[in-house]
Amino acid sequence: MRVGRFECRRPPLKSCAGARSWLYLCEHDVADSDINTSCWREEDNQVLSTSEEEFGAERCLNRHDTQLQAFNACAVQSWCAGVTRDMGFPANYFRRKCAP
């Protein structure tokens, strides 16, 4: 089982076959249950970057199980350039790395 498929990420955007990202184009404000679709531009075969300083539990804070959760998280983080969907981490990764 895989979880945490949607990750809030930083620029730059890079080519990656089969990947999908959504760039956030609006002012960073407050999360809302209704996503303003005009704030997001979908990019196929592209990924946003992760910070080299983010490892393990730190990176887990930016990962979400649903696209809506990730979009809302990104909208309130000034550093967030968008959301990238990947294959997710194995469920046991979260127990080892993301446990409180």
C-alpha cells in the first residue's frame, strides 16, 4: 500500500516522464474547502523540487493523501510553488519516518 502521493514542493520545475504537477499561481492566503481552480495550472511530465534539507519526518509534513489536502496546505505556505503527485511512500515509511 502506498500513501502520501501528493507533496507540496518548491521551484524549479523539472522534466520527469509520467509525473504530474500543479503550479500554484495565486497569492498565498488561507486554506478553503473549495479549491479556486484558476489558481492552479496542471503540468504533465514535470516535477517540482524538494529541498535537500528535507529528510524523513521533515519531508512527511509536506505530503498528503489527497490532492485537496495538498492544495490547501500549499495555499497557506509562502514557499510552496505547487504540488507534485508521485507514486507515494510505502505505508511502513510513514510508521518509521513520520511517527510522532
